[in-house]
Amino acid sequence: MGTGLAAAGIQHHAAGGYTHNRRVPAQQARAAGSTGHDDLTLAENIYEITRSLSEPKNSALYVLRGKISYSRTPIFRANQISGSIGLRRLINTGAITMLDNHSFFVNVQAASTQGRAAIIQSLLPYNAVACGLVASWIWVGGDFPRTIDIISRSHFRTPIYGRAIRVTNRDIPQEHLSYLGTQRLTSPVRTACDLACLSISEKAEEKAYLSIGRLAGIFNFTYTDCLKMLWDHPRWPGHDEGVICFSNPQLRAILDAQRERYLPSGNATQIGGHTDQRGKKGRKGISYDAKIQNQ
């Protein structure tokens, strides 16, 4: 599958940070004749106030500047921003997403599939496979999940950045795996099945139906593909709930509508087979059309 992902524009993406020029306009004017650059990390000074905030019309004139620095982690500490007012403004303007009271990531990086994979890779325990809500967030974006879903043989109880961690301790077939760089995660079809197997209340709370529709539209699969996978694995936790989800005519209509909304009119990129992060051909996986979209 990795060859297809590479063709679709998904490549290795190291954990990224940001650098930032903290000079205010007056300082930049005085330094107009200088050729030097005063680049600092984004966490030290993310925003530049371009005009006085005393004018109501300028209350949102905070401009994100800078470039990606691949040597930094995408997770930043809130105490690196001077003052709680500055932190609140970053949150209110949608520039950052808080993971807990002390850590955040920058939303501009979470705008792409590769960027979301890099963020998740910096959060998860070593060698864990992203699945469920986390895998869905990587594939199609949306609100950051309240629960961190992983597949691992280890037992984790400590919350990750204030988020509860839910470990599934079971083997996963290679054809259900995908790679984004070196981060392993469940394939889009498997991810949709995992979402359908959640409880009714959690599906509603996490907007799972919307995510399943986005997955089906972008990666061009149907509820029939999901039902086949569920019937092939009857011992999955929540299996009955997943089958009910994809068998309900009303839910099918909703998923079809979501799929039609996100399904491109042609120009889908064929992704077939599975490859590892080194680009070597692996075992044949589920073939499906997909078009990776930066959302």
C-alpha cells in the first residue's frame, strides 16, 4: 500500500516545528538595511501583532509567520508563551489546539495528512499502531479525539497529555495496516469498522458517522466492504454494534450521502497492495481508490 500512498503524495514526514521572526514592524523598519535574520522557535513567539489591538477592527490581525523546522517536535509547551492573554488569543483565533492545560500543537501543521501523522507519532508510545478515533483523525482530520486509541501488546494506563488511552491488545492483519512515513495506522476501511464498533453514545459524541462518511468518500469504499471485514472477524469487540451500524437502512443512506459529498468526480488515485516504510513490496492488501486530501 505504501507505493500507492507515495504516489498519492504521502511521504515520510519527520516531526516538525516552526521558526518565527519576532521583530515587530518598527524593528523591521529599523533593520531594513540589514541582511540578517532573527529566527526564533514558534513556541517562543508565535504571533506578531501587526497593529494596535485597541482598534476593534484590528482585533483579529494576528498573522502567523514562519517556516517548518524539521528538527523540532510538533508539540509545544504553553509556558513557552509569555502571558495567559497571548495563549487565550491563540486558542480563540484557532491557531492552536490544546492537548491539556500545558501542551498544544499548531493547527497549520494539522491541516495535512502528513502533518497530523507527525503530531500523532510524537504522542504515541513506541511501536504502537494508531487505530479508531486517532487513525480517523489522521486520515480525515476534524476535532482532536478525546480518547487515544492504539493497538499494542503493552499495557498503558497513564493518560497521554490528559487524554485517556484505550489499548486494544490483539493481532492486526498486515492487510489492515497503512504507513504514513514511519507511523503505522489502520487502513481507512479498518478505521471505519473500528468507529462503527464504538458504543452508540461514543459514536454520537465523537461524530463517528461523519468521519465514516468522509473516509468512504475520500477512499471510495462502501458499507458492503465494511460488512465483509466485520463478518470476517466476528470476535472484534463491538462486532454486533458495527454490523448493526452498517446494516441499518437509514444509516446506510446517511453514509451514502456523506460519501457522495466527499467523493471526487473521477481523478481518484488507485492504491493497491501494501509496502513498508522502506518502500519494499509487501503482502497484497485491500485494493481501493483513494485521493488524499489536505483537510
